[in-house]
Amino acid sequence: MREDDERLRVRLGDRLTEAGCLRTAPWRAAVKAVPRHEFLRGGFFEQVEGASPTAWRPVLPNGDGRWLERCYADESLVTQVAGTVVPGDLRGEIMRTPTSSSTMPSLVVRMLEELQAEDGHRVLEIGTGTGYSTALLCHRLGDGSVVSVEVDREVSGRAATSLSACGYRPNLVVGDGLAGHVDAAPYDRVIATCGVLTVPESWIAQTKPGGIVLATVGGWLYASELARLTVHGDGTASGRFLDGQISFMLARPHLPPPLGLLPDIGSGEERLTALGPDLLTSDWTTRFVAQLAAPRAQHITLSGEGRTHQILIDVQAGAWAVLTEADRGWRVRQGGPIRLWDAVEDHVARWCADGAPGLDRFEITVTPDEGQVIRWLGGRRSRG
Ligand SMILES: C[S@@+](CC[C@H](N)C(=O)[O-])C[C@H]1O[C@@H](n2cnc3c(N)ncnc32)[C@H](O)[C@@H]1O
């Protein structure tokens, strides 16, 4: 087993180097040293092919080699579903949402490289998960330089066991990482391995001037991107998106609220619309732009009586928009205090008029006065 896993680790490091995500010697050394399988001893869930809705079945370490090989494949491995269920709890299949995982190694190392951590830096990680990325940080920077916050006590406990089995002893904290961890601040770097709607001001306040915050910023239309912000001496932060269509499970407090009662789609005001609902389901960047215009909107599809309605609902604002196919094009009916589709249409049209720039041309700023603002360069601002 020992020789096998060493060989698999070296091979993983070589593959990530060839793919261009693993770029520097210290991180290469970390990947070749940290045994990912030790963080997956409890098994993982694999997706059941063809199941709809998505179903998961457990893969446990049973000595047939399949589990070990998969631990060193470049894939994300789900380790908890439905907030509590782990692979060892189950024999059959389960159709629930993943709530913790070991992120795919190419993304883990890409983020670590993008973090630009140097010897002596202190790092705050949000989302300990299995502890694999925490172990890589410990290998690179030393146990005393790493603080990792996990919201789920059980998940954090399992990570602590795996980390200690590998000889790593970082400061593991159980709590809501959106608050950071002020007791050990300030940090040189903050890295989040769960997604956020907005970069919390606590992370900026707890980072030294010149330090970096790296996080995936997304929303409930499920388009997201990795942002790297530099913290300034005046308590603000700004940076750019690093194009790569990166997505993470959202931080638990940022998950969408229950939809509640569906709107009365016979009420409201109706008009024709030039833009169809395709923009909510197709291209990633267009969806990201739409999401900026309606940052708390959720998208659902309702069908019945031979018709399909695409609905945007902002539960908090009590606003909604329903798109229905018309003879030629689409009709939109909108209700509530804001016109969600007017905002989406306007924003997407302006972005197109500015040449539809890619996400690598978007800028993000966070200030105490304005909160988070995202805009494409040469274009207009969006509160996010
Ligand atoms: C994709 S996993 C982390 C992967 C991990 N870094 C690894 O290498 O295994 C995301 C983790 O974020 C945790 N999480 C979600 N919301 C959180 C929050 N508000 N604060 C801290 N952790 C959170 C989840 O419980 C989950 O374990």
C-alpha cells in the first residue's frame, strides 16, 4: 500500500505540473508529500450514472484498489451529503445535495498557487472539509502559520484526526468562517474553499495591508468565479477575477432561502421581451452578468398543461418575473417592488454593448461604505 500510494502521489504531482496548475517547487513538494487518501479514509460518494435527480453511492476503502486509485484522480470527491450523511452510513444510494467534499486537486493547487503565499506568511483558510488543502498549507508554511475554520463540527473533527495521522497540527476552529477568526488575526492571506455571495468585510479587516483574499464569488443562478483581492491600508480591498469558471459549494449561511409560496403568475404586468430565458441556463458569463443585476434571484422551471414557465424569484424582496414563450419570442410578466427582468435585460444589454468582456476583465471592490461592487472594465457598476 505504502509504495502504491507514493507512486500515485508522484504521478498526481507530475500530471498537475504538466497541466500547468502546479507551477512552483514548494507546492510540488507539498503535493508529493501529502497523502490525499488519508483524508478520505471514511470513503466518498460517487455519482450514480444516469440517475435524475442526481443520486450518490458510497465508495469505501475495501482493499480492491479502486478507492485508492480514485483518491489520486483529479476529481472532487463528495464526503458528506444532506449536512450529516457520510459514506459509512449507507449501503444503497441517496438523492440529496453534497455538503462537504475534497476539492479536485487541480483546483486546490491552482488556488494555492494563485494565493501567492511566501515563507513566513500566516494563512486563514475557510472550509477545512477533509483537511487535505489544510495539510498542503501546513507542509508549505508550517503548522503554526495555518488557521482553518469549518462550520461543521463533525467534519472538522474528522479533518483533525486525518491531519494528526499525517503529523500536521494547524489551528482548527469550528465556526462560521464568514466571521473569519479574529483571535489569530492579522493574516497575510485568506483563502476560501467554499463560495460566497459577497466577500465578508471581516476577512478584509483581518488581513494585513498588502495581503490577499482569494475566494469564489457567485450567486443563486450558479455562475461564479475566483476573485483575488488585495487589501489596502484604508480598510478597502480590490482585485480581479481569474477566469476559469470555478465553482464551489456555497458557504452555508449564503445558501438560498426556501422559495415559500410561489407567486400568483396571473398577476403583475406583462410585456414582450427581446431576451429569452436561455441566458439563465446557457453561457456562464452571461449568467454571471444576469446574476449581478438580480443578486438574490433564484431560477425555477415550472411546466404543465403544455406550457413551460421560467421563473425568477427574489424571496427577500418579494419580486418575481415569469417568462413564457409567445408566438414570436417571449413574454415576461413581473410582480413585486422591483422589476427583476427589467434589471437583467438592461444589465445584459449594456454588457453586450460594451463588447461582452470575459470575466478576466471584471473588477471587484469591497469598501465599508459601498460593500461589494463588481463591474466590467470600461463598463458600469453593479452592487453584488
Ligand atoms: C469544498 S469543501 C472544502 C474542501 C477542503 N478544503 C478539502 O480540501 O477537503 C467546503 C467546506 O466548507 C464548509 N463550509 C460551508 N460553509 C462554511 C462556513 N460558513 N464556514 C466554514 N466552513 C464552511 C463545508 O462544511 C465544507 O466542508
